[in-house]
Amino acid sequence: MNINHLALSWSTSRGAETYGYNICRLDDRATDKRYKCLGGGYDMVGTVFGDWLQDQYQARLLTIGARAHSVWKRTGLSAERGGEPPADSLYGMAAEFKANDPPDQLNKVSLDGACGIGSMIRIAEAIGLEVQREGDRKGRTIGFYIQDTQA
């Protein structure tokens, strides 16, 4: 059984023109990679988790690309939105393909974690991951345990 631990931490920016902004970091101890976002007013935990998921599992996300809530066709610098999302669509997930490629050959799947951590966990479960939150004594999320059921 392979379980990966993702540690979540918070701090405050001291940088010029960002002084006082929140910083949310997600550290993947298995790959020694760090994902972070800055600011506030949106789901920062969902954002860093979505960035991690998109980076680590792009190949699996492509296999469920047909369930994306939005589909974009790219032509040069412009983009055109596809039709209505399927009934079982995954909110926060966008599939992108070039206009010259067949629609079933997606180039990239993007995740918008600002839609919420619940949406990102639902996407993670759709690609075969089991996600368990780790909390502190006050009930705040301080990390995640990820088990890959397809490994």
C-alpha cells in the first residue's frame, strides 16, 4: 500500500506590494515539490491541491477529459468554448485541445482549484485516488493522505 503525505502550511507575505497577503503552501514529500498560492478571497487549499493534482496526474486526467465541465478549442492565441458539459461533468476541470486535432485527443487538462477543495477531491477520486484529510485539534486541515488505488 503506497500512501503519500501532503503537508499544508500557511504564512504571511512580507514582500513588496504583497505585504500582508496570505501564503498557502502544499509540500509533496514524495517528490520534494512545493505548490503555493498567494492572496485570499478564494479557496487557497483547493488551489494548491489542484495544482499538485494537475502536475502529478496529467496522464490520468487526460483519460477522463470527456467529463470536463468546460472544453476549449485553441486556434493560435484565441480560444473557443465547446458545447454544454456532460451530466456527470467534473466542476473545476477544463479540457483543452487544438482546433486541428480530433476532439478525442486532448492536449491538456487544467484544474481550477479555486472552485473548492471538494471539487478537487471529487476529481482525484475519479482518477483512482483516495484522499483523507489530516486535521489539527481545532479542526483545521493541515495536510492530506493520498492512496493510489491503481498503483
